[in-house]
Amino acid sequence: MENTSERKLKIGIVCHPAHGGSGVVASELGLELAARGHHVHFFSHTLPFRVPNAHPNTFFHEVEVTSYPLFKYPPYTLALATKLAEVCREHSLDIIHVHYAIPHAIAAWLCTRMLPAEQRPATITTLHGTDITLVGIDNSFFEITRFSLEKSDGITAVSDQLGEETRRRFNIDNPVEIIPNFVDSEKFAPGFRSEARRAAFAGPDEFLLGHMSNFRPVKRVLDVIRIFQRVHRELPARLLMIGEGVDLEPARNLAAELGIMERVTFLGPVDQVPEMLSQLDLFLLPSEYESFGLAALEAMSCGVPVVASRTGGLPEVVKNGSCGYLCEFANVEAKVKAMADKTIGLLSDPQKTARFSAAARERARSEFDPGRTVDTYESCYLRILAKNSLLENQGSDA
């Protein structure tokens, strides 16, 4: 990939290490930046699951939180701010790029307050969805979220919908730049599909449906089970559930209650995501809200059509009627029926399924290229650094 700048930056990336989209995007972005020669420092309480233990130009800084009898909950934000300041002093970071506003953005601001002016990095906050739509509008977090956004040198959001939602809810003065997520279409490719791999999950005459998420309530994992039950009544099919979270056991219980447990495989979190997604015939994402829908994009890149909720930023990813279907999130029963009907109709038509598969792959490959996205982030970094340098020079001249 061509670098948009000859300058090599020292970049701190702060993210949640779990299997959610924000951690995945932060990890993949950091690895792409490292491949361009930038020094990338990852910060979290655990190594992000898509970051290798040893990788050129990457460094991992574990945020350790010590439990004190005084605190009911360990003060992670303070520990993170302290670790950021320590690394900034030692490595002179140019940028701290935080993914997910709470608590990362406020930790980045605290870090800059602990450092002398000449050592302060620029701070950029990338919003991924529930940090704004759920956490940020909670009364106990609204003011601190708004404050941390106002204090960020730059704000980005992963979809137009999320950017507009942020501006509307928080009425902030800082501009919000839209930089969509991306997918490596060489890594996430249909070429991993094989009858041998599929045989572990479905027979040769069965369709294989799938879902991947962090199994939080907003993902509506129980609806995946309900949709599959309807599909299974009409078509020979099996379901592959990838991930884990609070709704894992309820999903298992519902599958058993509906009498379809033997047709559902709960795989848990996996490292070989492309190999699993490429075995699917269709991907289900009935989420209540998705700011972008990275899992849907990764499935599309593997040539898998998507049936999803028409919510949040998903219409910016899944082209309805071309590479998948989007169904209105009216009420649960109506949505489950609509998504099941769309799934049955698509899988019952092999020619249409093939067209949708090809269109999904092409859209992911052409519209969400990593090089374009990383170019945009690099430009964002350099623009903010130049602006901060100008402000510093103006201050010294005053």
C-alpha cells in the first residue's frame, strides 16, 4: 500500500480488546499503519485479539489496575491515563487515537494534562456507536462524554448516520469527520470455502446460516434463533453462531426450548474468522442498532449475502436488494418473520443467491478498501498535527 506521507508517526491506539467491532477496527487499523512504517503502540487491559503477540512496528502496553479496598470498582480510567502519560514521556507519541469515547477519550485528555506542553500528543476520538447512542446519553455519562469530545483535537465516526446522531445529541462545536470501516478483501475472501470445512457444520444438501457478534442484547441474538427456526421449517438448514457474551446462555436455552438445538452450533469466539464466514450461505444480523455493521461487511467480503435490520449505518454497508436485504425494525415478531421470509426466498433461488454473493463481494472489495481508509486516517493525523503546531507557534508569538 502506498503511504500518503513520508513522515513516520508514533501513534498510540486505545481500544477495548473484546471481539466487538470497535476493537477489531482499532486493531486492523493499527496493523495497517504499522505496515506503512509508523510505530503503533496499543493500550488495553488485555492484548486485542486481532493483534499478534509479536508484529513489526507494534508495541503493546498493558493497563494494569490494582484493586484497593477503598474502591468498589477498580479505577481503570485513571490507570489508563497514567499508562498513556508514561509511554508519552518515554516514546514521545505524536498521536493518541482512542476508539470508543467512554472511558478512553477522557483518559487521553487526562494524559495530556499530566504532560508539559511540548510533550503533549494530539488526541483523536473515533466513535463506534454505543459509546454515543447508549452510554453517552445516560444521564450519568452525558456531560463527561460531551466534555471529552469537545477536548479531542479530532473526532471521527464510522458512518454518516453516527456522525449526524453525535452532532444532534451532543450539539458539539468540533466537526465530526466520517471515515468508514474497512475490510481486507484478500484476507476475507470466498477462496476459503471448502466442502471439507463445511462438512463439520452442515451436510452437502443443507444451507448453512451464520451470525457473529459479541452477543450483547443490542445484537438481538435470540432473534437469530427465532429466525432460524422459521427458516428450518421450510429449508434443510443449520446455524453457526460465532462469538460469546451475556446472551450466549439464553440463546442456547431458546434453541433447546424450540427443539432445534441439534441444528445449531455455538462455536464461541474464533481466531480464523475468514475461514468460518466463507463457509456460510447467508449471514443474519437482526441487531436493534448498528453504527456500521463490520461483521456484515466481513461476511460480504467472503461472498456471503446478508439479511439484516434496517438500522443505524447498516444501509450504508448492505445495499438492499443487491447484496442482501434490510428489514424494518418495527416489532420483534414482524421483523423475525420478514427476515425469515427474505432468507427463505433468497436461498430458494440459486441464481439469485449467486448474484447476491458476487455483488456482496464486489461491494466490499471496491467500496471499503483498507488503503483508502488508512490514507484518510493518515491525512487526518497530519492535518491535526499541523493545526496544533500552528496554534502553538501563534501562542509563542503572542
